[in-house]
Amino acid sequence: MTPAPSGPAAPTLEDPVPATRLGGDLPFASPEEAAALVPATATLLVSGFGGVGYPKLVPEAIAAADEERELTVVSGGGVGDEIDRDLVESGDMARRYPFVPNETSRGAANDGRLAFHDRHISRLADEVRFGGLRAGMRGETIAVVEAVAVGPDWLVPSTSIGHTPAYVGAADRIVVEVNRAQPLDLARVHDVHVRDDPPNRSPIPLDDPLGETGGPAVRFDPEKLAAVVETDRPDDPYEFREVSATDEAIAANLGEFLEAELDRNPLLADAVNLQFGVGSLGNALMGALADVDFGDREVAYVGEVVQDGLLDMLDAGDLRGASATSLALSSEGQDRLFADVERYAEDVVLRPADVSNAPELIDRFGVVGVNSAVEVDLYGNVNATHIGGTRVVNGIGGGGDFARNCRLGVVALPSTAVGGDVSRVVPLTPHVDHSEHDASVVVTEHGVADLRGRSPRERAEELIAVADPSFREDLEAYRARADDGGGNTPHHLPSAFSWNSTDT
Amino acid sequence: MTPAPSGPAAPTLEDPVPATRLGGDLPFASPEEAAALVPATATLLVSGFGGVGYPKLVPEAIAAADEERELTVVSGGGVGDEIDRDLVESGDMARRYPFVPNETSRGAANDGRLAFHDRHISRLADEVRFGGLRAGMRGETIAVVEAVAVGPDWLVPSTSIGHTPAYVGAADRIVVEVNRAQPLDLARVHDVHVRDDPPNRSPIPLDDPLGETGGPAVRFDPEKLAAVVETDRPDDPYEFREVSATDEAIAANLGEFLEAELDRNPLLADAVNLQFGVGSLGNALMGALADVDFGDREVAYVGEVVQDGLLDMLDAGDLRGASATSLALSSEGQDRLFADVERYAEDVVLRPADVSNAPELIDRFGVVGVNSAVEVDLYGNVNATHIGGTRVVNGIGGGGDFARNCRLGVVALPSTAVGGDVSRVVPLTPHVDHSEHDASVVVTEHGVADLRGRSPRERAEELIAVADPSFREDLEAYRARADDGGGNTPHHLPSAFSWNSTDT
């Protein structure tokens, strides 16, 4: 038996805040020394989600080193420039999963220089462990993760959890970056439940979306801890664009729909568990929820990321609380949360991404999910990831987890793109992320298309009614042409992509 | 309080077989009398899954009646001619969910005469209860379900469970057909767990796929029981086609892949939980599994339907047991099972379809799922439902539940259709049921395309290698043309459907 490592024990649910950021006899290293541990061919499993909580100095040092590497990089979700810009520009990143919100890595994927595939967030932890990324996991597996504190066999994550628990479990060696720019009290928001393995996996032990199961500590085998690097570099977080008149019109239509649904859907009789997708539109919609009359119902956010709009709702007392895997706030939002983290921690809980996005919990909590898209077609198929069917933007992220498993799914999007020149309601999406089986309700600034129970032909009618008026005639013409060929889902394939054939 | 209804109590897990088929003071009716209870506009929630266990005499009597009706018909899965032929031909069926394996209802859907939409099996129970079929649920809701026994507030399902528990719970009134053609001992195979409601829904209390949670009884409000009809008409079950040389070649490739995976995947170290899709190919593949060397591992079937191939495996001692929602056997298979139901019941358990197909259980049991498809495209998008992108065949059924949630998903299909004239590996599927995010491994008679961890460009290479040799050159030419346009998922949209533009 290995003797217990020296140093303080891991913090717990009852006593979540570690006494010190650096507990015990740790293998301190400079970023360059830690970078040198990474072989020429390796798989880096990095922390980070929603652009925060990612390691910064070690990836930067790998990129700066003379050594040429061929790395697979797997993150939880979106990360910063030190990973998705620097490692691409240095030529060290050969493969990437599951998300590319950064323009450099996205550009490389679209040019065929970076082997990228976007994966469902909920499944990634298992995919890393059970061969789901088989061709991509090459060489030694090294977890490089950010923490606010570390001990000999534990760490406390920083501004996101993502898949850190699974990644340190799966890694051959572990490198931890301890970030002093983030408050140690972040430990209060973390609730780390680690799932056991199939085929006798236990249910996730939560009966309330805001419930707590564990403490803030991510445990690991102390033998694997290869380096601890200190830093005080802040995250490079989200910048939200200004709320537009279109956003406001979408929010108003969504609000009206939700109020009608509160009246008629027994699912929402006593409580409402809401999820909104990542991004500026999602953030704007969250903010607009303050205007919805939820009556006596308890309202909670049960999603993937905490964005600025949620802090507004929490401050206004409109929300019972929020469960997510990342604090994907703007710089101002981070300042606001960090200044008052002990208070926010009473209502906010971060979980591993395979818990926040677990199909099982989204189902059990009856989540109402609102997600955006690139475009939607006449039958409710949703393209959430590819411009013109070919050029990836970001990746599917958790959109599929929520679209599939929530009890009421809404796709919210503006009816046009490119300043009104391109319709986002199209005859046939050239890429499908959420199929017609997963789309229930589509909201644009022109209204609500309630697809529930409608046949494909009826769906087309509903969707044309929420398209931009200047495109409705052309959509009707396509529909008439398609009807000639018959079928439960009529199409005229030779002209189905005539709207997509130019670069949008 | 309503006084307890008179009659025998419901059978239990300990004492599953009712003493009598007809217990207590029941509202007996002729098929015609029961049919007369159905108003001109109504929603029929019918039992049946995999072509068995559906009500026969009452739908037939509705179709035969002079009254003109406008009915929505919601089944669990596939049902027989009395529903999907007679009610369509009589003009009484206006809307249909979630499946049309019958040529009459399928034809009506494809001609636009029947409003049809295919839905995920796992979600249907909740959709019926929480507005998921909103536009389609019209008029009074009447459950018409087959049973082998009925009491004043309970029934025991016959050859399938499907969504019967949810349907009798959601219905305004209940009509039960008691079928004497099926052995009362079928009670021994049923395990009825009824899920509670979100947003505080409990996990499904199973830690073993063959575990038992309840008895064979489906409970209902005795006030709702409107009619009990007796019958001895047998099911009109599946006919499997002969196993072809192509099936055998696919089975051999699948077997080889599974054996390699047993060696390398920790998921399968101790036990293997397998699911196979419904149909002749699925049945043939199941039968072929007897040749796979599973070593000391315990192997169970954890799927949707028990087909004849599974009985062979059970008889050979190759399986620990099977969990499903339907005994979708051929006539010979039914005879074989009925003759020895007490013995088979030791190893076979039927569950409600929202349990057999629950994402939560498919995940927790680490299921290896093998499903078929109409076609697959160069990037792993799977069309499982639409010929030529327009004409529906059957519907998605439980394919999406397993493709999304199983830990290892295999799509098994012949490389060609129409006697070799049409490739089933195409540039772009004109309909997508399982997206590229859900496809891991594709098996044809020409080999195995292991897509795990591969970028879209790499996937195309893998998939062309398992296409029929006579189509590979054309697929390569498409790929080269697509590459010119760039993108993470290269396409040449103007020619993407040139292969699909004729009727296949």
C-alpha cells in the first residue's frame, strides 16, 4: 500500500474552503519545466469551459518551446488564446475536441490543418475513458488543469469545473496551475460528484437541481501529480455584444410563449427549471426573463454556464438559484461575482460537465431549454454548428444534450443573418445537429412556431410564418415545388440548397 | 374517498400470475359497444409495440362503424392491420404517432393524407402527458389496450408493454381487450415500473438490467374503466426474411470488431450489455453473435424487442438474459415462447418503453447498441427513416434513444440497396436521424469504419473504404470536389444530392 501523502486533507462539503492554496509537499515547477514534461506526441486533457478556468502558462510555454510536438488537445468546452491560438500558431496542436470558439483554432479546422470533431459535452468524460475518441488519443495522456488550491491528492477547480474530475482520473500524469487571481472562496460554489463506471453505474444522487452531493475537491492519485505551477493571470472571458432590437423582440415572444405554457402545461405547475444556451443571445434572453410572471412557482437555472444575465436575475430575487459547470461571465461579471462570492455561493453551484449536462438529470428535472442555432429548416431540423454546411462555428457543445433531453425545447434565433440578406429559415439545412425529432418550438422576432404534434407539412406552415416576411414567398414557392414530389417530408432536392450555395 | 373497487387485488412481483383473466365486477362490452364509446373527435392511445400486444377488435369495430370519425392514434410502436390498415381505409384516422411500419398508414403519410410524425420512443410517455404532441391530441383521450387479465383497477399486459402504463394514466377513459389467445403466464415476464413526474422525478431503481422493480400489474383509476372486451384473436406478428449472404458478411465483420473491442475497451472488461435494432437484419445479427467469443463476460440483451434470434441465444446458454418492452417474435417464435413461457420468464423481462429505452439506463448499463439505417453519409450522419429524403419508412422508433445514449454505437447496414444499384454510403444524407455526433462505428459487408476520434475529413476516408467498390471512385470524386470549397466538413452542395435525385 502507498502511504498517505503528506499535507492537508481535501476540503469537504462541510468545510469547503482550504486553509491554504498550496497544501503539502508539492512538485513545484516553472511553466517551462512543466512544459518540458510533455512528450512530442501526447494527449493534453485541459480544464476550461465557457472561456474560463483553463490553464494558461503551461500551454503558453509549450507553444513557446523550440520542440516540435504533435498534440491532441481535449478541453471541457471553450478555453483561451494560450491554448486555441498559441498552440495552433506554433504548429503543436494536431487534433482538437470538442469545441473551437477561438478564431485561430476554428480557422485551422476549417482549412483542414487541424483535425477537429465536435462532441456532445455530456458524453466527453466517458468518451475519454472508454475509447470514444479512439483514433485521436495519442501518446501519453497529460491533464493540465487550473485550480484555486491544490494538495497532494486533491485540487479545487477555479472558474469552471468542466471535465476536470474525469480528466485527472484518466491521465497518466497531472500538471496543476494554481491561480491566485481567483478567490479561494470559489471553493464554496463547487460540488464535485464523480460518476462511477458503467455497466453498474449508479444514478446521480440529486433530487433537487440545487442539491449538494460532495465537496469542492477533485481527488486524484498522488503518484500522478507531476508539476504544480503558480500564476496570477486572469481568465480572458466572454465579451457580450450589445442587446439588439431583434434580441428584444425574440425575448418578448419567448416570454409570451412561456407565460402561455405556464398556464397550460402540468409540467410547470409548481416549479420551472430553465436552461439557456451560451452566448450573447442566450445572455440577452436570460436577462429578459425578469419580465415573465412566474406566479408562485420556484424558478431555477439548470444549465451549463452562468452568464451575466443570470447574476441580474439572482440579484433581483427572480431565481431560487443556478446550477452549471462554468462561470462564463464577462470581465465585469467576474469582478461582481468575485467581490461577493460568499453570498453568490449560497445560490450558485458548479458541477462536473457530465453532471450539469447529464441526460438523466435534464430529464428528471423537467428542464425547459432555450438554445440558439445557425438556421432551421422547414421541418424543424436545426443546424447549430456549420455556416453553409461546411464551415464550423464553435461546435455543438451542450446544445444536443439539452435539445434532446429537456421536456420542452425552444430554439430561439433571429429570422435573418448578414444584415437581413440571408434567411435563417431555409428549405433544408445542409448540416443537422438537432433533428426534427428534437425540435419542439422555434421563436424568432416574428413570432412562435409551435411544432409540437405537427406533421412535417404542418411544421413548414408554422415555420414560414416566423420567417422574415421578405423570404416567405420564396419559401412558399419551395414548398409548392416540394409538394409535387410527395412524401411525408416533401423536398425538391435539386433546388433544396439553392439558398445555401453562396457563402453565408 | 372512493371506496375500494370490488374484485381481486392486483398481482404482485411475488405472486405474478392472476387467478383469473377477468377479476371482479367489470363493464363487459361487445367490440361494437366499446367502439360506440369513442366520440367523433378523439385521441386513441393504443397498446402495442413491435407488431404485437395491440388491441384488435375495438379498432376493427370503429373502422366498420358507419360513424365518421377524426381520430389521432398514438401507439407505443408498431401495431397490426386492424389499426394501421383498417382505420386508414375507413377514413377515421387523421393523425398518427410515433411509427408507421404498416404499408397502408405509411402510404397515407407519404401521400399527405395522414398527419404523421415519428417520435423518440423513450420520450413518448412524457410527450403524451406534458403537451409534447400538443397540436395532435384532440378531443377526449381514450386508452384502448390489450391485456391477458384485467381487474377493477389493474391489468396485466399481453405480448408487449410499450407505453400502456402512461397511456392508461393519461386517458379520460379506458377500454381493455382481454386476449385468451395468449398465456396468462406472460404475467411472469412483466416488470411494470411507472416513472413519477418531473421536476422531482426519481431515478429508475434498477442497478442490473435484468433486475425487477415491480409486479406485472398496470394500475389505473377504476372510475376510468369504460369497457372490457374479450377476444381470442392472435397477434399478426413479424415475418423475418431469409438471412442473406450480405447479412452474414455484415455479421462476421461485426463479430470481429466486437472481439477486438472486448480486448481493448475497459467498458467491456466484465460484462457486455447488447442492444440490436428491430428487423430482419437485427435479428440475423443477433443470431450471429453466438459465434463471438465473449470469454468469461456476462452477456445480456438490453434493448427494445425480443426477436427470434434472441431465443436461440437464450436456448444456447449464450445470454444471461434479456430486457425489452416487446416480444416481437415471428409466429413460430411466439409458439416456441408460449409453449415454455414459465422457463423463458426466468431470463426475459419486459418493461414499459420509457424504461426499456430510458437514456438514463442505456447510459448506466453502458449499452453497446447495433442499429440499421437507410443510408449513411461521408461524415457519419445517419438517415434511418426516409427514402430519397422524403418518403418515410417506419419511423425513428427507439433508434435515436440507443444511438445517442449507448456507450458504443454501431450502425450496421448493407453497402447497397435496390440490388446493388444504389449506394447506401452517400455524399450527404438528405434526411438526418442520428447526427455525426452520435455515430461511432459503421459496419457493412465490406468492413468496419471506426469513426471514433476522427475528423470529418478522416471519417470520409474510413467510410469510402466500406462502401461498395463500384461506388468508391464516384465518392472519391465527390470528396475531391468538396475539398475545393474547404470547411471542417467539406461539401459541394450543388452536386451533393445528385445521387439522390432519382427515386430509390
